[in-house]
Amino acid sequence: LCSDHTINVSDFKFDPANIEIYVGEKVEWINKGGHHNINGEKSLFPGNPESFGNGQASTALWSYIFKFNQPGLYNYQCDVHASNGMKGTVRVKVKDDLYPSLPIGLVSSTDFNGVADSLNKRFSLEGVVYGVNLRPIGLQFTIIDQFNDGIAVFLSSGNLGYTVAEGDLIRVKGLINQFNGLIQIVPDTITKLSSGNSLFQPTVVNYLNESTESQLIQMKKMELVDPNTWSNNPLGFTVKITDGTNSFDMRIDNDVNIHGTPAPVGKFDLTGLGSQFDAINPFLEGYQIQPRYLSDIKLIVDSENASKDRIEFYPNPVNDFIYIKNKDLIGTNLNIYNAQGLMIQTLKVQNPLSVNLPPGIYFINSTEQKYSGLRFLKL
């Protein structure tokens, strides 16, 4: 009885722990050493489409094969070492010849001109949603798969019954196309598989190119080249940012909560999704970073104020209230300035302190000279 997939059992782990297969395929678990078993019984995992397992744990060098005949997500564990994290999953999919299922990285590759290798072909892709919907009359967002490869999803109108939520794991079946260099899938169907999934930490980069497209990235110690270009154009806008050596394009979409806020002042760490806007083949230019939220722009405290006592408060970013940690400031006054340096409020310190401001970037300072000011983000 030959298997289609093999999982090694040893050292308190399954290797690989999580696999994807098609209906009708067989998986073989091989015990390489140790006191282990396979338990995927529905009594333990009620969500499993059917039960599987090889009984009690054993130290024998056993092999167990199971054929998966029903689609769905199967969980299993080693009963002896489950508390040590010895668990695994098998995701069983229905094979679709019209929409072959591939990792995103194999679909989003390009030729030497930046043209998608998979252009005008249909695929089934799975990934976790990052960011918000950038097209209210349709769909425009990013998914990133388990291998940390991403692709844009675009539909000009309608939503196929899906409401975009960051952290959703979805399956998208559709056609690969390219818009101004950006590789995207135009969905025919979207299936939500789960919600609340973890996101990858952003990859820190000091460049934008094809490798950053549809990836969650972070750029350190950036600042606006010209704050006057922060236009808040109703259709969205692009500004130049710099690390002091090179400049890059930051795109502010009109559907994110950054739009309509004042320009950030000074240096900031920037997190966002890589994108591209290059209308001419070869598609090797026009790379961008698109922050998803106000909180993706993290202001850096001025180094010249480091010798002073800092005003300390939390949270930052701010919703409606802040709590001042400097006890000797209670009862004194704080001045709040907007991003253009204009004082807009004077508040008497108490805990909690109500912050009634529009979303944006602000600067808080104390009338007590021994304290340095601090920038904060109002959500």
C-alpha cells in the first residue's frame, strides 16, 4: 500500500506538521523513534470530517497509512506528547483541473521584463488577508500564504459574498492578470476557510522591488521628502519618503484611515504592503509601499530631547483616553500641537485624560520645562 505523502514521527514532532493534499490521497506516518501514536478521532477533534488514528502509543518503529476520502481540515496529535505541542493538521482539498492549486510564490513569478509567468491562467490560491478593502464598490486587498508569499486580489465590482477582514484565511479561484505591473488574481469565487489567523511579522527592508510586491514590509527611520506634497487628494495620493540616502514612493489610499490626517512630522518607522504602479512594459519600476492603518506610521522620538525627562503615557496610538505615568505632572497643563506646529489644545492633567481630537499625528508638550515633548498618533 503506497502513500502519496510521508510524515516522519520523532523528537516530539511531526515533520512536516501541516500538509495539504487532495481527496483520495494517502498519508503515511513513520515512527523513527520514541513513544508515539496518531490520534485524529472525532471524539477528540469534533471538527474532523472523519476519524483516523493507529490506537495506543507505542515505542515500536511503526508505520501507519490513512486514505483521506472527505475534504476538510483534519487535526491530530500524539496523545503522549500533545502537551509538548506534538500536533499536526492535514488539509484535504478537492482537485479542480480548471483551477489547479499552487503556492502563491509559484504563481507570482515573473520573466526578465517583470511580466507574470502565469498571466491569463486560472488557479486556486489560499492565503490570509492583510489590510483593508481598498475598493468599496468591489474588492482590492492582499493575501499572503503560509510560505509568506503574497498576491493582490482585485474585482472591479461586487464582492462575491465576501466581506474583507484582516486575518481571514480564504481560498480564491480566479484568473491571473497584471495591472500597471502589479500581479493580481481576479476572483471567480472566494471561500472563507477561517478567521483570526496570525499575520507574519513585517520584513525589514531598505529597498522596494519585485521581491517586496504584495509583501508585508517595514522601512526604518523614514521621513517625508516634502511635507507639502501630503495633499490628501480625495482619490488618494503618493508622496516621496527618504531614509537620508534613497527615496521611495509611499501610497496613501483614500480608503485607509491615514487619508485626511496631517502629514507626519520628523522621522518614522513605516510598515505597509508592497505594491507597484508602472504603466509601461518592462514592469521594473514604480514600486511602492502602502501603509494599511495610522498605526503603521510609528513616530520616532527626537534624539535631542533624550537628555530630558520624557512625558510618559499610554496607550500610543491613542483612542479616546490616555494615562499619564509621570505623577508630578498631575494637575499641571499639557499643550497639544497639530502636525503643522499650531497649538490647538491646553489640557489639565488628570487620569484618565480625555483626548477629543480628529485622527492624525500630534505633539504633546508640558509647561514644565524639565520634560521633553512626545509625538502621538490619534486613531
